[in-house]
Amino acid sequence: MTGTGGARTKYLLDESEMPTTWYNVIPDLPEAPPPPLHPGTREPIGPDDLAPLFPQALIAQEVTGDRYVDIPGEVLDVYRLWRPSPLYRARRLEKALGTPARIYYKYEGVSPVGSHKPNTAVPQAFYNAEEGVTRLTTETGAGQWGSALAFACATFGLECEVWQVRASYDQKPYRKLMMETFGATVHPSPSELTDSGRAVLTVDPGSTGSLGIAISEAVEMAAADPEARYALGSVLNHVLLHQTIIGEEALKQFELAGDTPDVVVGCTGGGSNFGGLVFPFLREKLAGRMSPVLRAVEPAACPSLTRGRYAYDFGDTAGLTPLLKMHTLGHDFIPDPIHAGGLRYHGMSPLLSHIYELGLIEAEAVQQKECFAAGVRFARTEGIIPAPEPTHALAACIQEALRCKESGEEKVILTALCGHAHLDLPAYDAYLSGKMSDNELPDAALAASLGALP
């Protein structure tokens, strides 16, 4: 159904129209992605290698060849707390830009924690609870993922232990409070609680941390407890699979709008938000039913797609995970403490990296001051303060819309507004007060981190 609210147009689906399957893009690709490798043998890993970390249901989804995977009824019941999420046409932003482009955004900030992350946290907690797991460990950057997993664990009666990247732990105290409200235990990373954390602090006592370090700590703790498992908020195939409900809903909503996107833009850190939006549209593109440009946007301070090397690397700093073929800046890379904490990951999803290598998507990197300028512009026209992460996509959308203004093209632009910034306002304070700086990754620092690839 279509409704209007103020000057923006809203496209809503009824609960009965919510997708009941997730979409797996792998069977539709011209080439299968390279397999993960065992860090010791350098041979492709099998299900038994992943069993200490993940439940069998998620391992099966990680390697499935099925095009569609049924969403369990118990998961759909929880999804109905906020799904289907709305698709908006940003008419006030279009008017402010003076562009003939039509700009749409799929808004995931309506979830209980204000981001897209519960789309995978809920099924991950469900499958673990089904197999008798009592405790989940994880990492989080800005805190959206940790908050989502804390919420999901509370829903299914699991304990939740979170290692939050130190820079974000200090910048975003209310994320910690949200996680604790849902019942999680939260530690700054690196910490003195794990061998991985202590090793980092020995070398750099003032380390601001990274997602790679936090992953090492969470994996180490899960592997040592037979009743615990590890949960990852991005990067892996099953995580991107769960997020495709975003793109599947958006396709139905574009039918309501009577429109078709020419450009689909998403921010990328590990890849779950971008993959979740883009994969269903990529399916339609590969089938010849539409032909949008699919554009990933990442921070200039952590540019894994645009400046990283496509190589096998560890998913964590300590080298506890399997080797993944991905665009990487090096597993010991420590990004600058930019405000988009959810995008501060050294590697890109292996599946997205593979798709990028196939030439099916494109990528660009943006500086954070331009991103926050776009976020402020969006807030003042559309009335939603976007989280730091999706401001990267908004900056690229605005660039595209202004190009349309110059050329007169009436392109249709779609992005995923993957969360709001109600708990990220100190980042906007840094921008509005003029204290924010841009962080370019020096060639020498990149060369040093890439020199440590296995």
C-alpha cells in the first residue's frame, strides 16, 4: 500500500507480504567464490572445522547451494515487531538538491535497536538456542551489532558477551547501556580477559582497538567453552543471506511505486547491509529484468575494496579464524578511530569481494566530513538523523543526484538507510563543532599491513 507522510512518500507492505525466504545469490553467479581455507593445512575447511564456533544450521547455510532458504516461523514472529520496514521517496531532499533524480531509501532504523543488524541476530540466536547453546560471544564496533545480538539473546534466553572496539566503547557509551539493558556483558577491546587482548596491550597499552582484535577475543572465549558459540554480525555468507530480506522487500515496494532503480548504493564495512540490499537486485540484473548500477561506498580511512588486496587473509587479528579470500587491508591493520565504527573492518565479505572481482558491482571511498555533511543535509530535509555508517551511502547518493542535476538525467537512486544516530550524536557534535578531521590511509601504512598477509 502507498501512503504519504508530510512531503515524503512512504511505501508500506502488509505483514502478510513479508518475504518468507532468504535469497542466496551464489547459484546465480557466473563463478562460485573461492572456499575458506584451514589456517593450518591451507586446505578447504569442512563443517567439522566450524562446529566449535557455529551451530550446524548456520554452517549448512554458509555452504548451501539452495537459491532460497526458508525463514523459520519463530524468526518471522520476531521480525514482525518491525518488519516489513518502510521504503521512502526522499522528495524534500530531491527538492533541496534541485535534482530531477528520484531518491528512495529503505529505512532499517525502525528495528528495536535502530539498525538492520537484528535481521541476522534473531536467526543466529534462534538456531543456537535450538541446538542447546546457552551463551553467545561476539564483537561489535559502533555497537549496532552488539545491541542486536543482546536483544536477540534476550528473546531466546541466551547469555550474551560482547567485546566492543575500544574507540567506540569510549565514543558511544549509550550503546553499551543498550546492550546491558538487554542483559549483555560488555568489555572494551582489547581487554585483559583474553590472550589475544593481552598480546595487543603488551605492544600498545593505549590501543584504540579494531574489529579484527575484538573478533579474536570473542572467538577465543567461545572456543574455550563447550556450551558457548560465536556470532558474527557481517562478512560471512549466512549473515548476508539473512539480510536479503531488505532487498526482497524493496523489490516489492518498488512495484508499488511503479519505479525501477537505476543506481543502488549502500555503505560497506564487512558487507552485510550492502549485500542485503543489493543481492536481490543483482539477481534481477543477472536475469535481464533490470540493469541498475550497484555501488558500494566505504570510508577513505578503511578502504578495503578500493585499496585492499584480493588475497587469502585471516578474519581476525590473532589468526584464529579460517583464511578467507577477500579484499583486505591486512589482518593486523588498525584503522583510525573514525566515527563510523561499524565500517572499521580490515576485510570485505569474501562473497562481495568475489562479486566485485567479477565486475558486477563498483566501489568508491568517501571522507568522513563529506559523509557527515550529507547526514546533516538529510536530517534537515527528511527528518531522520542517519547513523554515521549510512552517511557514506548518502554522500554518494547526493553526488549522483547532483550529477543528474547537471546532465538533466532523471535517474532513480535507491539506498539502504541502515540505522539512525540517536545514540551517535557525539559524532555529529564533532562535525558541527568543527572538531572532525578527515583520515586518509597513507600508502606506507597500507604497505606495512599488507606485508603481513599469510
